[in-house]
Amino acid sequence: MRTSRWLSLSVVAALGITGCASDSESLLPADADVAAKETCMSVKEITGRAPKLVSTVAPITNLIAMVVGDLGPTVDGLVPEGTNSHTFEPPPSAAAVVEDADVVFVNGLGLEDPSIELAKDNAANAIICELGTAVLPGDEWVYDFSFPKEGGKPNPHLWTNPPMVQQYVDLIRDVVVALDPSNTDGYNANHAKISRVITDLDAAMTTAAQTVPEASRKLLTYHDAYAYFALRYDFEVVGAIQPSSFEEPSPKEIAELIDQVKSLGVKAVFGSEVFPSPVLAQIGDETGVRYIDVLRDDDLLGEPGDEQHSWADLMKFNFTTMVEALGGDVSALEAVDTNAGVMDKAFYPQ
Ligand SMILES: [Zn+2]
């Protein structure tokens, strides 16, 4: 609903917490977290060979790789970086990637439904573990601009919220320990290392957020990826430019956005490099507001094998970019050591 675009986040969230309203077709029951967690933990111990893990988007693939390290399980990503993960349809060749998987980890909350279908059709023995669905109760789902309640899918971008990511890695650790209990100590050691990075990033972002003047803590982004980030660090998501169809907004909608940018006094408009759009430049030009088009939704920095090719560096980059553009002090973020000290041995299809 275009008319709901400029509702404040708190209003949208309040509308969103009622679970399955009769006037909407929610694709998920409000207690989906309970069943999702049970499914993740239904894995059975594997002996005599290394467990085979499959993942979807790169930030999650990296988090799994951090917990697994060099302890044996293989980790294969399905979604190439730089593609639109919301509309990604796995190619036929992906069937071979999932067919002998033991666990297919996905973000869930409706992000990767075609990949889940692929796994159901081709990986008879795989447990499909929906991390985001498992860790976030239905009363905490956020519906908003690009993820309206009537679409039935809550905003899935939990990985922009470090405490939620901590819950992801807790669950990943629990799953791999159940699969491969002989390496429990090793998984716990890796889990501690990535947990240190998550804790440091959260503390630094909390500090950095306080340095952004309160009136400037307003986010207008092209892609609506920061709902859970905003809740954690007391920002207000005032809108998203990308419609829920993932198409470009109409000229009328752009004109409305320009009016809103002027009246709200936003300091910067943020684009995402996965979704290049001339609309952002137009809004910047016509309002005089800075536009920054380098945020990265789920596309890690660098290339596989590079030290910065990690969830942690992705968050450090995005958080720093936003705080700097909104007039805050990024020194706490710059001081975070994002290197967990674990080698990412995952395979990333590019
Ligand atoms: Zn996204």
C-alpha cells in the first residue's frame, strides 16, 4: 500500500504484531518460531563422513563458516552475491548442490522460498533450518514499506541486528554440535570467537548511534533492509523507496518522496549497490540532500577468501557509512576488530 509508506515505524510495528489478521494472508503462523526451531534441532548425528551444509545468502553462509571453521563440514552458498536475494530463483544446476545436503540453512521469514522449494524437491534427507524464522517470535516481526503486512511476509533482514545474529550463531552452533558431537569443543571455540566480534560490533554501534544527533537518526533507504537495525539503535525508518514489487517507484511516488524528504529534514538518502537506481540521484538532486549509494544488503565486501569478505565487515561498512553520513562519530566502529580468527572455507557461487 503506497499510502502507508510514511507511517512511522512504531505505528507499522504496532500493526504488525497482531499475527494473522483475518484481512491478510500471512504466509507464516505467529508461532512459526517454535516449529522452525524444532525442525532445526531434529538433525541426527552423522558418523563416518563430514556433514554437508548448504546456505543461501552470503552473510549467513559466512556466519555458518565461522562456526564450522576447519572442523570438517562443508558449507556451500546457493545465492550468488550481487543478485537480488528476494527474487532469486535457483538455477537447475543448484539441485546438485542441495541433493546430498544434511542441512540447508536459510534466513527464512519468506526471503528464499524458491530455494526452500528446491531443497524440498531435491534433498530428500536434508533438514531445512530457517534461522530467522526460528529466532524471532511472530510478535516481533516488522512489517513496513517494502514488506507490507498484506504481502504476508515480514521484513526478513535480521542480520542487520547483531543481537539477532548472535541468536543465529547460537542456533547454528547447536545444530552442528548435534550433527557432529565429536567436535563440540571446536564448535564452541569458534562460536566464542564470532560471538566476540558480534558483541564488539553491537557495543560500538550503540556508542556510535549516541553521537548522531537525535533529530538526524532518520533512515530513508532505497532497499528496506534496516528495520531491525533501527529498532536496536534507536533510528527511525521514515521510508523506503523500493516498492514491495521490487520495481522502480512511479513518477507520482517519486514526487511524493521528494516532498517527504524536504518536510522530514532527512540528512541523507541511502542506496544499495545491489539495487542501482536513478531515482535516488534524482531525489538527491531535487532536495539537496546527500545521497549515498554504497550500502550493501547481503553482498559481502571483496571476494571469497579476502579477510573483509565477512558478515562482520559488511555490518561495519554499512554502520560506518550511515553514522558518518548522518553526522555522527565513527571512531568506535572503526576500532572494532572484525577478524574472528577463523578461516572462512565456504564455497560462494559467483
Ligand atoms: Zn534485502
